[in-house]
Amino acid sequence: MKFLHAMIRVKNIDESMKFYTELMDLNRTGEVKLDDCTLYYLSDEDGQTQIELTYNHETPKDGYKNGNAFGHFAFEAKSMKEFTEKMQKCGYKYIYEPYFMPEVNMYIAFLKDPDGNEIEIMANE
């Protein structure tokens, strides 16, 4: 069995697309228009992992509620310093600043996407 993608609903597709393509460097790989929503597929640099952003045409005014079962998406950056600089230029902030986690021998940090989903950034340097 092969894992294909994880899906999240987004309130503002433009903000979410900017976050995931410009900051997280995901590539837009497909779009499917359905009667009640549009599905946007984004993939990492090697095409192995995908996120599906679902934009419902009748999105609740306040967006969606994140349940307590979902934790976060994790991404590996080449450099925490370079990612931090890019993140700040894009206008985002960490909710947990970078710190070294000896148990995994990496630096980690957390921020949120435009819909409040937690994003973990991991890097060796």
C-alpha cells in the first residue's frame, strides 16, 4: 500500500496557496473542480508526499475547527536559519521558536498555516 496525500480544508485558498507554495516550497501538481469545492494538490520536491487543499465554495465564515486528534504536519528544511529568514520575510512567526532536540539530533520549531494547522519545521543546522 502507498500513502497518497493528506487533505485539509482551507478558508482562503489564496493565503493557503501562498503559504504552502512560497514558504513551504511545495509544487502545485493538480486541480480538480467539483460541484461544491475545488481540490488543489501540492507535492514536495521529490513528488513523494502530497497535501490536498480543499476549498469549499460555501466555506463557513469563521473557517473550520481543528479537532484535538490532529497534531501537525512536519517538514524538513535544509537550514533552520535560512527557513527562519524566509518565514519572516513572508510575514509569518513561530509559535515555538527553534530549539535543538537531542533525541532526534535536529533543530525543531513550530508555526501555524493560515487556517491554524500546526507546522513543524525540522533541520540539521
